[in-house]
Amino acid sequence: MSNTPTPRLDADALIDAVIDREGRYVNHPADRGGPTCWGITEAVARAQGYTGPMRSLSRSVAAAIYRRIYWLRPGFDRIAQRAPQIAAELFDTGVNMGTGTAVGFLQRALNALNRAARDYPDIAVDRAIGPRTLAALDGFLRARGKAGETVLLRAMEALQGERYIALAERRPSQEAFLYGWLANRIGQHG
């Protein structure tokens, strides 16, 4: 990697942006997640100990849930130390599709971009950030430099876009959300 310092990623700013984008209470009939507030589903809120009405979920409680479940638990803070754009994309995709899906996109892209394992070994697509995924990311950045982060980001966004379209094709009720997903999620990584 180069000697240029990696810009710090402000996780609080990412969390605030997601909360702003998601908005207050919503209970859309086609949303399989059910009632949400600030983008936090009722199931996630309950699993995190919130017992009140979803309409009353405070922004600060939502922010704490985002930090704990969608930033620290999956290890996106460790990615941010190496590749801030990738960490921002992982966070946003993880909020929308699940952190395991987001990590799977990263792992698949790293495997496809390693030039037949010449730059670094293939890794298991186990949907978890661990030492091998971090080593592969380090190997990719060493081989491709800072500009490689943008290419890796595009590969992850391509996988994300394909998944949105496939979801809408499988479940026509999800077409209600497709335009917004493509407009507001692809390329909105911070």
C-alpha cells in the first residue's frame, strides 16, 4: 500500500445519513420487514431490547443499533482502516440487505479480481470479515493501489444491483421499491 494516509471514515456521519434517508415510522404493506422506524425493523429493535412502540423509537436508540449491529459486529470498522469507500458501501448494503450479503459481495469481488490467485489466494465466501478476507483486501490494495478501491466498489455495486433486479423479478410486489433502491442505494456510499 502507498504511504499516503487513508482518509478517516466518520461512522457517525454514515449512520446519520442512513437514518435521514430511511426517515421516521413506515409500515408499507409490500415491505416484508414490517414496521420500521429510522430504518430499523421491529424484529431488529426487539432483538436489541427495545420494547416500546415502533413509532416511538428514538433516533439515538436507532443510531446505537446501527453502530452495534451494522458497523462493529460485522467488522466494517476494520475495513474502514484499509478502504473507507468499501466500508461505507458495506455498511449501506448491510443495512439494506443484511451484513452477510454485503460481505459476500466483497468476498466474491475480491475472488474475481485476484487475477486467478496471482495477487492473493481465493477466499471462502463465508459472509464474515475475518483474517483471510482482510488479507485478501490488503493484497488487492497492494496489487491495484488506491484506484483499485474504486474498481472494487463498482464490482460490489454491480452485484448489489443484480440482486435488486432479481428480487423484483422473483417477487413482483418488490417492484414498488426497485426504482428507489437503484436511485438511492447504488453509488450512495458516502
